[in-house]
Amino acid sequence: MKKRWHWEIKIPILTLVYFVIMIGSGMFKSCFFLFMIISFHEMCHCIAATLLKMKVEAITIYPFGMQANIQNLGFYSSFKELIVLIAGPMTHLINPFIFAFLLNLGVISPSMQSWLLNINKGMLIMNLLPIYPLDGGRIINEIIHLFFPYSISEKITYSLSFVNLIFLLFSKTMNDAAGFVVMMFIWFNLIKSMKDLSIVKRQFYRFRLNHENSNKKRIHSYNDLYKNSYNQFRDGSNLIEEKDWLLQQFHENSQQILQKNLNGML
């Protein structure tokens, strides 16, 4: 139990330098609260994941806030994944009450409270946009996984994300410098996710091979897994169990790699 709650904390040198500079400036208070809003969001992702017996590999503390690395996120059942994903945005509904409490204590001024409320609202709306890899896009992804096999679900998610991202671009709601940086970050991660799909799918298959699956059975003929089901594959009049199918996939992949290496040596 204690080991499950043991999270590795990483603090880059640049983060320490940043905070030293901010302490000596007049912007420390604003930067600190911004840091705490983002960190509270990430911390609730970690708490939800740990309660559901997912492993939090590390938490990296950046100048803008904490970033959690949850092992095998995206490979668990959609029910578990949705709880973890929703836990982060829920913090933005709690934050206004925290700001009001701090105002009553005299820790922040009315103008600071108004600024924090606007920042908090903007982060909530931004985070829930149906664009991968934002939480909103990941939530849509998990819902799609309830109906389609793994690869198709991922491709639908990426396609919807690109459409929504283009719409966001032409809506000119993020035409300032900060918006441009965010848009570039999303574009980069979306393109990378599409490029790495085959690799991530193999990792998902490996995860399913090494973990017990107690989901409801689904019989089908797709050459892929439904994430939220125990898969049985039609093979004529026979059924292939999920574990056997996965072993077959890895065996065929090993044979292809071996053949490719042999051809390269000739």
C-alpha cells in the first residue's frame, strides 16, 4: 500500500532557477497561484490513478506546474480511465471556493481573486476541448473505445481532434502569443500520436497479454482488440481466445522482424 503511494518527484534545475528569479521579482504571487492551479489539477489525476491501482511513475515539477506520468495510461478500461481523466478538470470547480476562502483570510485581494477566477475558467474550458491530448480529447477517446476496436477508435479520435483544432484556429479565439504556443503544442502532440500509433498499439497488446482481463466477452471478426471487452475471434466455426490471438500476433511480428534481418544480411 505504502509503495503504491510512493511517487518519484523530479525537479529540473531550470525550475529552481525560475523560482529564484520569481522570488526576487514582483510576479511571484501570481506565478505561485498559477503553479498551484495546474499542480492541483495534476495531483488529482495522480490520486485517482493511485486509488484505482494504476502506477504513477513520476511527477515532474516544471515552472508552470506539476506534470504526472501515469504508467500505461490509455490501456486500462474506459471506466477507470474516465475517472482519472475527469478528476483533473473537477479541481477547477473547487478552485473558486478556495479563492473565496483566501480572499476572506486577506491572502489575496479582490482584483487577484478576479484574475484567478478568469485564469481558472480559461484552463477549465481549454482542458475540456475535444482535442487530443487534452483531457477533453482523451475523454472523447474513451467513449469512442466503448464502440470500436482499438486502432479505429484512435484514428477517429485523431481525425475529430484535427477538425476541432482547425475550427479553433479559424475561430481566432487563441490568436495571442500564449494561444499560439498552446496550439503548436497540441499540433505537435497530435501528429506524434498519429505517427506512434502502431508502436503504442503493440504496447497495448503487450499490456493485455500480461494482465488478466475480466471484461464481458465480445465475439467478432476484427483483426484488433476491443479495449473494454474480453475478445474472442471468429475463425471459421472456431473461436480464438484473446490470449492465443495475442501470442499469435507477437509470434508473427517476431517472424517478420527475423525475415527482414535475414534479407538485410543477404
